Amino acid sequence: PEYLMAMKMVAGRPKDELDLKALIKANEEPTKAARGLIKRLLGAYAAKEFEAYVMEATWETKLESEED
């Protein structure tokens, strides 16, 4: 999943952004591995962008759980 997360970052289409957030929500451990992989392969800027996706996915998950 961490390589798929990196690939979704590179593609950058709206669908890929949605897929990336879904992957983050579903895969806590691979998300940790993806942080290092993305920084190593795509650079520091991409790593910061990935962290923004992680924060957004976390926020969405929290909102979804509050709605239930």
C-alpha cells in the first residue's frame, strides 16, 4: 500500500487524491512506511503534501465517526 500511496501522489488527479485518502484511512501501518518512502523518492515537498493528506483523512474520519 505504501507504494500505491506514492503512485497516487505522483498521479495527482482528483480521483487519485480521493483514493489516497481512502488508502490512508484504511492502512495505518503502511501510512507510516509511506512517509519515509515518499520523502526518499519524491522529496521533502511531497512529504509535506502527504502529511496534509494524512491530516485531512484523519479529520474526515473523525467527522464521520461523530455523525454516527
